[in-house]
Amino acid sequence: MIDMRSSIAILGGPFKIGIRHPRNKNEILGIITANGVDAISTSGDYEQGPHIIDPKTKKPAVLCQSVTVVTDNAGMADALSTGIFVLGPKRGLDLAKKLNIRVLIVASDGKIYSHNL
């Protein structure tokens, strides 16, 4: 397992990895079982503040608190977690379903959306 804080690459396994609640660091929202060559990436507003910029508004993206993506490609996982964060929960979930990736989205109101987890 290679842990780079917001992204994790898995070789082997299985490993169980907890998804932290973005507003309560002592709460786990879910557990991902990662196997083989999974890559996990989380984008959120809770450690560095509102640093993810929506390119349309040129202001911080505000539709999500966090997005965790699991794919078989670390670069893709990182790009998708940030992109889905900007898209927001509904459009982001639609994209995750279209790409058939595993995702957990915490919307700005705290509602949780997930696919394949």
C-alpha cells in the first residue's frame, strides 16, 4: 500500500480502508475493501479549506464536502475525485455510474451518495 494522504495505491491485499467523515474526523462513513491494483483518492474541503476551484465560476467549489473514488488507475482516481467534487453530487454520481467506478460523495448538506461501494 502506498499512502500519499489523499490518494492510496494498492498492490495486493485485500485491505480494508475507512472513509473518514469530512466534518467529524472520529467518524467513519464506510469501509472500502481494496484488492489487487486499486487506487483510492479523496478530494475534500476539510483539511486545506476551500481550495478546489470551479473553473466556470473561478470560485471555490461548494456543492460537496468530500468525494472518494476507487478505480484501477491512481491518476484517474485523483482527477475524478476532484472533477466530481466540482460537478456536485447529482452530476458527479451520474458520471460515476456512466464510468462504472466506485464513489462515495458527501454533499454540502451532508447527504451521502454512493455507487458500487
